[in-house]
Amino acid sequence: MTPAADAGKGTHYVPLALITLSIGVLLMVPLFVESTYLLHMMILIFINVIIGSAWNILGGYTGQYSVGHAAYFGVGAYTTMILLQYRQIAPWYGIWAGAVVALMTALIIGSICFRLRGSYFVLASIAVAEIFRVSALNLKAITNGAEGILITEIPPLTIGGTLITDWESKIPFYYTGLIFALVSITVSWLVLRSKLGYCFQAIREDQDAAHSLGINPTLYKNAALAISAIFTALAGGLYGAYVGFIDPSTVLGLEKSIQIVVVCIIGGVGTIFGPVLGAALLVPLSEALRSNVITDLLIKAGLVRAESPVGVFLKENLAHAHVLIYGILVVIVILFMPEGVLGFFRKMATRRGSRGSGVGGRRKGKDLAVTSDSEPSTHDPKPATLDSHPATPNSDPRPPTPDSRG
Amino acid sequence: MAILEINHVSRYFGGLAANWDVSFEVPEGTIVGLIGPNGAGKTTLFNCITGYYRPSKGEIVFQGRRMNGLKPDKVCKLGMARTWQKVRPLTNLSVLDNAVVGALCRTNSVREAREIAHEQLRVVHLDGRAGLRAGALPIGERKRLELARVLATKPRLLLIDEAMGGLNAAESEEIIRLILEIKDQGLTQIVIEHDMKAIMRLSDRIVVLNSGEKLAEGTPQEIVANPQVIEAYLGVEQ
């Protein structure tokens, strides 16, 4: 093994240590945190990490921008809740049934929709999710229509007679969410490093070229959708059981589909930790806007007096505009950080690294090479992935020559 | 022995015959040059052979097996690989990973694929570029990357569609050397090329297409002496 490869291996310990540390902290949180609101927020973040990572496998790696993932989220949620409501099957089992149903749904939808490419696929995915939403509204006998399904209690989970949890507090949901989130991140990491990951990305980059290299696009796109749908459904089932109430518009609406995409776009499409970052940013943001933090801040800062007409108006109305503000912020991020927050920070780090001349080190030079922005075409949010292999020799730290002819 | 037989292949687009009753054979271990004026149907024929189009009539037989209707991925797995007239790098993947994708055609192990990929990058002298983004390569290197990528699929027959288009003399020379080197390793090739000097050097036999039909076939010397070919390329003397 070359010294360069050894050095590459050494740098891998840092993120590993960081990951272990953060998992440790996350495991301890419920032991020290009393605030149910914080736990609630964390659970929502976990759920968003799961759906973000799941969508990322299809949208980020494979390049198939599905704006209909609410279909799988809803299928997971409805299956779990219906089984609990009408068959008294605990969510602990129902959630897996939800994943299986979503998988089968995905295979059917995929075999139809993947005949379409690009924006046509996007439109088809929206249409499919709408079919599910309208069906859920109208199949009142099964789904209870627009009234939705409300559950009041969840059967306790026992293993071999010992009570594990009665699902009374938020803590069991916290740990379930954490485990599912960790599993979904691990799966997306494993996928990226396997043959699947290469095939997915080849299809994203150029489907015809991938096809000529022995990759069956239909097969691999369906595989990506299948993995994606399973995790989205698990998140849906968890959401249903946690919140205790679902209706067609919250779990099957277009808003849900868009939210799933936005988590990835904000964080960074096609990267493992992009969806994690996206969820960690968006959930608190949307919660804060909903509880009118902006008005409170303005009042506290002394810019607006609480009793003044403006203060009263803001207090009464700004919370209703939370979706509007959220939307504006999302647009701003997309405009100024087209590669997502993660991509943005990476680029900043790279720039700083290259400014620090040759001492910047091997690793930075390589980042510059692989994610460099020397071409206008790199403005689409597809970062180079699979780049951190320790075995990749990089004897050429020069920045790439811009190609004027391509 | 012929590794590829093209028997009376026609391909229509609506009423237009892009290929009309084309037949020829590709003997194993040789390079067959495919030439013809623009719009003669060379790339259409490539697309028919590699499964992107289904021939409207006729059949394509590769290593004794009828290929009509097989999809491109199956065609590649059976040992026939192609490059593209307009290069199609997997832009946001590294140079190495581009070749890895090709190598994964024959193996499920990423580790093994990476070894094959490194090997093929050395063949085309791109090993120093392995960590770069493929989209950052200049055109000459992209063409070579495309060669490395298809070679990594371990083909028995390679179809090269204008590997020298847009290259300068030195870059073209390098491609010619590569194609001959690949031939020496026993790989059969069909080469589409506009550069007549290059095609004369490369080909053992040349097939000339004109308006979708086969106009002539023979050794390079026979082709340059063929009055029909001269007429198709230069027009008739009044």
C-alpha cells in the first residue's frame, strides 16, 4: 500500500469519531432532557431524516425526481393505522406490513412510470400520489375518508412476557425514530458504496450511456424506488403511530411530497448527510415559524412594541403566514446555495483550502478536483460522490482545466 | 470466422429508410471501417447492432446468436460494446468511477471493478487523472475515457463511433495508436470515421454506406480506387 493511501485512511477516523460521538449524545438525550417539546422536535427530525434519506436514494443517487413520495408515506401510515384501528394489530407489526404494501405499490408504479423520463416522470409521480389521496378520501369504509383515523392508545410492546414499553411517553418514539433514522443513513451509505450506487449514479448522469455499459435502467430505477419506498413507508407508519392521527391531506397531500423533496434539496441532493442536515434545519425552522418566533424576537429586540397596532397585528397574523415565510426561505436557499447547505459549506471549505496554497494538503486538493465548479453545468445539484475512496490515488492536485469545447 | 454477421438489415423511420438491405461480415480479430457521407446511416446501423433500435428487417448475428430485439444492456453483457459519436461521460463522477461503472458489467465486486478500472485507465494513459471529475476533462481525454470505460466491460467486439471527431492531429494520432494497440490484443472492432487517412491506416476492410445502402466493400486499396465511392464523395464529373 502506498503512503498516500495510508494517509487517506487516517483521515477517515475523524468523521468516524464524530459520528460515534453524535450517536452517543443522541442516545443520552432523553436521559437528561425533560422538555417534551424538544423530544417532539427530535422525533420529527428523525422522521424527516428517514424520508429525506429514502428520497435521496431515488432522487439524489438515481436522478429520478419523484414529487409523489407522499404516496408511499401515506401507504405506510394508512396501513399501520388501519391495522391498528380495525384489526388491533400493534403498530410495531403494522409498520412492517406498511413497508411491504409500499414495496408492492412501488413495483407497480415504477413499472409504469419509469417508462417516462425527466419532467414527464415528475408529472406522473405527482399524478400517482394524487390518485392515492383521492382514493383515501373516497374509500370511506376503509380509510374513514376526510375525517381521517384517530387512535387513542397503542397496545404495549412486550417481548416474551416482559413489558418493553407502553408507548405512553415520547421516549419510546424517540428511540424508535433514532434507530430507524440511523438504519436509513446506514443503508444509503451502503447503497452508495455498492454496485447499486454506481449503477444508480450512472443512470442519473446519462441513462443511455449507462444502458450501453450493461446497466438495465428499468431494473435499477425500480430497485432504487423499492428501497426508497420501504423507508418512506416506515417513516409514514412511525408518524401515524406517534401523532395518533392521519388524514388524506396530511399524509398523502402534495404538500407532503414537496416537503420530502425540499428536505433533500436544502440539505444537499445526492449526499449521505444532506438529508440529515436538511431535516435538522427545516423541522426547527418550520416549528419556530409556526409558534411565531419572529414576532417575539422583534418585540424582544425592541423594534416593535407589543401593544402597538403593528405588534398586535404581527402577533395575531404572522403565525398564519408561516408557510409563506418558510417558502421564501426555501427559495432563498435554493437561489444562493444551489448545491444545498452541505454543498455550500463544502465549497466554502474547498475555497479556503485552495487559498491556503499548497500546504492545504492532499485531501483538499482532491475535493477541489472532484467537486470543482469550473463549468457552468455543475450548477445542477449533483455533487460528485463516491469520491472518498482511500484507494483512489491522486497524484495530480492541479485544478482541472476548464473545457471550452465540451 | 465472422464474429458479427449483418444480414439484409433495414431500418425505417416512417417512410424513410435510414438503412436499406445492408449486409456484411466482420471477421474476428480485424478492424472493419464504416464510412459514408453525412446521413449515410452509419450511426443508425450502430444503433441497430447495439440494441438501441430494432432492425425493421433482416438480422444481426453475433457469435452465432441472433441479436434482434435484445436491449443494449444485454448486448453489452454478451460482449459487444460501443462508444458514442458525441462523448457521454458520467459528468459528475470521477474519471476512475466512470471506468468502474463499465467494469461492473462483468463483476459484482466494487473492489474488483476498481482494479479493472485502474488497469484500463493505464491503457489509455489517464491513470494520472483518476481522481478528477469526468466533466472537467478536455475533449481529447474524454474520448480516451470513453474508450477506457467500454474496454472495462471486457468486450469481444468494439464499435467505435467517430473517436477522432473534434480532436487535433496529436490527439487523433494517440487514438489511432490506441485502436491499433487494442486490435493487437485480439479485439475485433468496427470503426466509423470521417478522417480518410485514419480509416485507411486502421481498417483491414472498409464498408461504404451511402443513403442507407451499402455502396461498396473491400480492402482500403480497393475502396479508394472504386469509382462509385469517389462519385458518392466528390460528385460526378460533368
